[in-house]
Amino acid sequence: MTALRTNFGDLLEPIFRKIFDDKFQEMPEVFPSIFHVLTSDKMEEKDSAVTGFGYLVETDENEQITYEDPVLMYSKTYTHKKYTLGFKVSEEMYEDDLYNVMNKKPAKLALSARRTAENHASSVLNNAFSTSYLGGDGRPLCSYIHPRADGGTAQINASTTGITLTEANLETADLAMRAQLDDKGMKIMVKGDRLLVPPALDKEARIITESTMRSGTADNDVNVYRGRFQVQSWDYLTSTTAWFLLDGSNHELNWFWRVRPEFKNDSAFNVGAAVFKVRARWSYGWSDWRGVWGSKGDGAAYAS
């Protein structure tokens, strides 16, 4: 629909002191500090992996060596989708706007692009426990039954009891993350360095991790978590109770820019209108669940 003078009469009247135009302060962009932000020059990107090997086998003199096959793990395809938005304004509306509102509208398309990217990236964590959003192994990002490629015991990167964010439960999460194994059941170095929380848990997260002494006690104990985790509060997280530990060196939360937001304008010559648009292409998701641990934080049983 084209913006016409008949629909925006207030912008033509000189009697108004001020006309507000989406004046609210914008939230900071968070997802680039959480995801691995990559660029792509192809239609899609595809990740795959192959396991390593297990422990060495004790072998007697002149005995046949034991041979072990690596196992092909699951793959993940990132298909870049196109996202667009635009608006039209009549030449007369553009010319007669006394408050310069229409002249600012192209910049608002950039704001819409930024908000959309933030919303999409956050959906990976917002749906981390949902069986409607599965990874290459057929499980949600946070699950207690991630299958192993070698057929071994399933692995866990979620709280099955929805533990709340407390100092004791942070230790539980930290130890659980460090217990993550590779797909041959071998120990790997996974260590959380970021505590990701919704705004409702920001205060508690900072009390736990930034207090000089151990939080919540009268004892003069050292706070072993001080400086250990970077607390990241993200307004786009929809749950008020869910919280996550991330290992920035090992997690595989990925965002691919195929085309960063680009802005163009043109004119509809026959009707006398200015046309503005924004276009971008991207994909996002995760290639592996390791390096992430999560709890729904609601104290309820979780079985996915």
C-alpha cells in the first residue's frame, strides 16, 4: 500500500509541535557475540564430521594389530533464504511532509532487518528443547538422548529436571558440560565460558558470578565463579526461566550471511511514487550440540 497524503494528514499540518516516529531506543545487537558469524558465496553450506578413534588396545609380541574404523557422523545443511521488505510513498506525500517523517523511513528498513536477524538467531535457543526443531542427529539442540555415531550410550546436554539458576545448579551444569564426550566415547575438553540468560535471570546470574565472595552465604568463602563466566543477557530469549552454558571454542551455533542487508530505491514512474526496499539472504542453526548445555529452568521434568 502506498503512503498517501489522505492517510497521513497530520504530517501536512503545521500545528503540531512534534510527531513521533518510532522514537524508542534500539536494543543492542547480541547474536554476533554468541554465534559464529560466517559468510557464504554459495547457494547453501553443508557441514559434516567423522569420528576419531578409541583407546589403544594392549597387544602382545607378534600379535595382530587391532584395526578400528572411523564413523561418519551426521551432516547439517544451511540453506540460505531470502528476506525482504519495502514501502512506497507518493511523490506528493514525500514533498509535502512537514516533519520529515517519510524521509527517515528508509533507515527504518535497516532497523527491521536488524530486528529480524536478532529474532531468527534467538529462535535457535528459544526452540532448544522443542522436538519440532531437530538437528542432524534427530534430537533438539538440548536433549538427554543425543545418539552416538558409534552406537554407544546416548549423551546429555540438558537438565532432565529443569533445574533453576542457582550457584549449586551452575556447578551441576558446569560439571555436566565437562562430561560431554565425542562420538567414540572419548573425553574432550569442553568448558563453559558464557552464561546466557533472559533479562529475568540477569540479576541472579551476576550475583552468582560477580560477587567478590561466595554468593548467598555468610561464610568468607572465595567465589570460584568470579570472572569464570561472561554473563550475557538477551532480551530476545522468550522464556523467563531457561538458561544456558556455552563454550565459545567448541559450540557449533552458526550464522551464515549470503547477502547482508542491501537497500535500494526506485520510482514507480506511471503513478508517481517512490519505492524503497531492503533485501538480505542468510541461514542459521547448529552443526553439533556439543559446547552447549541448557535447562528449561522451570523445575519440571524434561524428556526430549
